[in-house]
Amino acid sequence: MIEINGGYYIKVDTNPVCYTLMRRRKTRPKDGGEPKLTEQNCGYFGSLRNALLGLIERERADRLVDNDMKLSEAVTILQTVDDELISAIKGSCPEYKFTKED
């Protein structure tokens, strides 16, 4: 398992090689009970790089959903997400030369 900031982690399966992006978070049951830790599958990927790109896309969508805004505000939010996550990835593993574009 590869831990990532923000409650995300990547499970690695070897047969066949598959990277599963997962998210841990506390959710409150619909009946109003105590919050509990749940895990959500956020997608299957063929490489670590693609799993990290999937994380970035997921966070981008999460920050835009259910918000009314101008295009300029949306672009600013998307750039902020990209900068934050790429910085976190590079900070966690400086030797991994991750970029969003190739």
C-alpha cells in the first residue's frame, strides 16, 4: 500500500499488475449514528503514474462539484489543486520525477 496525503492511498496488486486508488474518510450513517471510517474505491489504473493522475482528476472534480462560479474562478481552483498535489507528490518522494504532462 502506498500512502498519499488527504486520506488517499494506492493498493498494488501483482497478478495482473494493477494500481487501485482508494480513499479513506469518515462518513455519518443516514440514520444519524456515529461517524465511521469508510473506504471508497476511486479507480483502477495500469501504472502508478496513472493512479496519481487519477487522484489529481478526482480532487479537481471534488473541488468544483456543487459550486456555481465563473470560469476564471474554476481555472484558479484547478491550478491550485494541481500545484498542491504535484508539490505533495514531489515532497513525499523527491526522486520520483512526476509531472502532469509527458
